[in-house]
Amino acid sequence: MSRTELRELLTGLAKQYPAHLVQGQLEDIPRIAFHIEYLLQACGSAHSAKPALCDLGGGIGLFSVGCAAAGCKRVVLIDDFRDRINQQQDDPVLSLHKKYGVEVLSRDVVAEGIADLGGGFDAITSFDSMEHWHHSPKKLFAQVVEALNPGGVFFLGGPNCVNARKRLTVPFGIGKWSSMESWYEDEVFRAHVREPDVDDLHYIARDMKLVDVNILGRNWLGLSHRKRFVRMIAPFFDYPLRLNPSLCSDIYLVGKKREAV
């Protein structure tokens, strides 16, 4: 599937969301397309280009349903669906996922794990979720390794706690870790608990004993910023910053389970 075809596919899926969610999903297509393209490329060298995958903490977003619609042979989505946006929905959004064959499991993945799913996954992914977890994912990530086929891909992404913007603005008192409202007004705090940096991703890769490790940087936060001026200038900084992921707003770990000897 070409890049153009993938974006057309995602656009069609986004337009099937409830009306008040459509624009947000359309704006997220560049990020989701990158995730799917990179994942299929990473899996293609060792396994089928249409892998069996499990996505951790993906919520109602386009990634899992996009993978299913793109032809992945099995897609499992795990989330506790307790974020505010989930509480505002009835079933129609997840009905779209199920329509395309996504297996939807509602659970606290850090507390309950994925050991009961068995193995057989060519890829396990988690994007913009780990920074919300209140407990260590060490045990979960050990189960991730067990669930991956030899040579299977682990693709982890999240916001960078020390990106270039924060390094520049924090000395001026700008850049709180999370909003007061998200901590004070909601009964349960669901915002960012601990954002990683590049060293943290390498730490995780070593602990999981991953091989062929790659750290990537992207800058989705600037490209989708609420201020038009920031969105306009962000593309000029995006590509240079990618050369040094430690400065990017979004960072990724891609690694593989060691092949059987």
C-alpha cells in the first residue's frame, strides 16, 4: 500500500467517527500514517508485511483500526477506556474498530498484563500511553517480550521530557508538567505522570534485551499546536531536529526480540 493510499484509507475511516470527533481524527492522520508505515516496514524484513499486532493504550484512535483496515492479519487493542474522551462516548467508535476485526479488550494493562494472550505477535506497540502509567511497566514489558515472535518488533512512543522547546522555555517559568485542572478537578489524575527521554528508552531496551534498537524523533506537538503561528513555523524545525531525537517533542523506541538460536 502506497503512502497516498494509506492516507486515503485513514481519511475514510476518520470520517466514520462520530461527527464531533471527525476533525480531530483527520488532523491526526500524519502521525498515525507514520506509525503504520514505519511498523509495516520494520516487520516486513523479518515477518509478513501484514503482521499480527497488539496495541497497548491506543484508546479510540485511528491506529489499531487503520492497521486492521490495511490488512494486518490480527489486531488486538487493549485500553482501560477511562480517559475523559472515552467517558463521553457510547459504543459507536469502538463499533467501527470491531467492524474491521479489531479485538478490543478493556483492562488496566499495567496491572493485569498480557500474559493470558499467549504469543504469536509480530509486533506490539504503545504510543503516547506509557507517560500516563502510575506503576512500573517492567513486568508488562517482560510479558511483551514473551508474547513477541522471535524477531518481533516492539514500537514504543511518547513525549520527550527534555525536548528543545522545554529547554528554552522552562528557565522563564513556562512549561508546567501538567495542567492544574487535570490534577485538581478530575477525581482521578489521568495526565502525564512521567515523560521519558532518550536515555530512558535505551534503559527500557536494555532491560528487555532488544536488538536492532533504533531511537527516532518527530515533532507532532509543534505540527498540531493550537496556535497557528507555531504550526506555521514547526515544519522548518522538524527535519533538523529529527537528526537529534533528544531535542524532538516526540521520541520512539523501535527494537526487536532476539531471533531464536
